[in-house]
Amino acid sequence: MLNDRSSALALLQTRRSGRPRDLIEPGPDAAQLREMVAIAARTPDHGKLAPWRFVHVPGAVRASFHRLLDRAFRETGPAPSRLELDAIERLAFQAPTLIVALFRPIVPHKIPVWEQQLSCGAAIMNLLSAAHAMGFAAGWITGWAAYAPAVIEAFGAPGDRIAGFVFIGTPAIALEERPRPDLTDILSDWPGG
């Protein structure tokens, strides 16, 4: 049990997503990253299936990641514009740490795929919370690259899906608070029945 309930609640109440393009060094070191993933693995997981995987893309291979993204983008349509090429390069090199989160469903299985998807999302949320608890910011994005067959093939096994790209680092600017839903719109009492 946590000793300091107010600190734990404050941590949860202050977590914000960081825009990957605004995350700079330092990022987590290898031990911190392993601890983040260990925390991510503490997610609800009906059936103990671990239907998710995390692939670290070290800085030393970000140029290879860039080439993969460039090739995958060109496979999906006409020649990219200069703006598109710039966006691909930013995606490849932004933030000091990049984790590719994979959804790896176990099928067939008595645990429905839907529950396995929820577990994957919860694992990623735990990763984001762990990064925040360690003083970093993280941004979880998808976009075209998460659905590009060449990118999926480069990171996963047949049947895998990319659940997102998680960028982790230190915010270069203050994290923005975004509007949150009004509790009356998202919380109700069931009247019985």
C-alpha cells in the first residue's frame, strides 16, 4: 500500500501527454526504461496472456527507422512532397527515446480479442504513467506509420498490430493542459432495473 496517498493522486492528476516533437534529452537510461516496462507489465491481463510487446528503437538505429518510414510511405502512394518528407524525418528522430508498442493477440483463445486489446492499451497507459513518475514526459501516437504493412512487418510477427509509438523525453516547453470531459458527461448512476 502506498504511504503517501496524496502524492500518488497528485502524480495521476498531473500526468500530461508531451508532444513528441517537444521532447528533448535527457531521456530514460537503460535501467529506467526497463523499470518503466516492468511497471507497464503490471496491467490487468485476463488470462495472463501478455498480448503486448514493447520494442525499443535506440538512437543508434534511428537512421534505419527513418529509411523504413520513407520506404513504407513511398509504397502507399505517389511520391512524397517536401513537407511529407520533412514530417517523416521528424517522426523518425523526435524525442530521445522511442518505444514501438505492439498488440499481439492470442487467437484462438477463450479470452476475447477485445479484452486483449484493452489490456494492451492499459499496458501503454502504465508505461506513460511510469515515465511521468520518473520525471519524464511521454507521447503516444499512431498515424499512418502504425498501419503501414512494411512498418508492421519490420517490428512484429504475422498477426501483430502496432498499437502506437511512445516517445519519451524531457519536455522542452511546459506541457499543455487540454480540456477534459465534464464529469456529468462521463459518470452516471445506474437507476436499477
